[in-house]
Amino acid sequence: MRVRPISPDLLAEHLAERISALPGAGQQWLRVAVDGAPAARPGGLADALVEPLRLRGRPALRVAADGFLRPASIRLEYGKRDADAFHDLWLDDGALAREVLDPLEPGGTGRVLPSLWDPVTDRATRAPYSQLPPGGVLLLDGALLLGRWLPLELTVHLALTPAALARRTPEDERWTLPAFARYEAETVPSEAADVVVRVDDPRHPALVERD
């Protein structure tokens, strides 16, 4: 294994090229997850992939996992700052699979629901469905996505050292740190993901290349 420094722009180009080279690209939908703690900015990388994919003839649809959190009555059943509940209960992975990923199976409809639940208002978003054309790429970003048996063609994990994660996590979100420590210990995302990028300094990411 070696770690290769890479610029953010070249990282997006590298990942777009890898996505475009996946088996079935062009004939079927591709589902790609960008996994990382909020401090790793997975949404930023997912956004950066849209244009490089478009230039390769791959229309992309962005979906944030935060739009598929469970209602507050379930998320906060054990309190507003329970790290185990954050790890186990917050994400409605069943709804995410049903409304976003399963419709992109071969023979699916291609109709994707961009969001289901607004955690701020604690109400359904009532978002309209989006139609992703064949050959399109679904870009899903969020935290704690791996190890859930979600059907995905490619997974990217944005890795932070514990020190960098603690340093870059706002004070009012530090209660989530034990959840990410548990994720590292139980899921081992740096081994579970297809692609790992170290982002201790977001201005200078580094691509982990496995032997």
C-alpha cells in the first residue's frame, strides 16, 4: 500500500474516470457512495464529481443521506446526544435502498426520490421524484454508509485520523465522535471501501493505493 498526494481537481478526475470504467457503464445505472464524517466533507467531493462525469457522458444525480434520516421520535429516543443511536438508528437505510438504490437495479424504473425526511422540520420533504437516464450515476454522500449492505457499484471512503476528526468537528457535534470510533473499529471503512482518500488536510488529499 502506498499513499499518493493528489490535488482535489485531479482526485475528481481520477474518480470520474474510474466510475466511467466500471462494468456496464453506459448501459445501466451506477450507484456510487462517498462516505465520510461531516468533517471530511463528503458532499463536497460528490458535488465535484458531477461535472467530470457529465463531460464523460454520464449524467449524475446527487443524493445526500441526510435526507433519509429517521423521524426524531426514533432518532432521539435515547436522547439528543446518544452516540450509539447516531450510529445505529439515525439513517433510514431501508428507505434509502427502497427509494434511491433499488430503482437503479437492472430492469428498474430509474425513478429516484432525492430526499424523504427533513430532520430540521421533522416532516416529510415531499420532494418530487427524479428520473435518472440509463448510464447515469447516482452519487450518494453521507456518514456511516458502509457495512449496511446497501447495493452500490463503487464506494469511496474519506478517511480522517482521530486527531484530525476531533480537530475539525464543531464543539456541538463532538458527541458523535464515539460513533465514528465505533465505525472504525467495527466496520473498518478503510478496508471495506473500494477507494480510500485521506483528507486530514482537505486542501491536500492523498489517494491510498493498495498493492
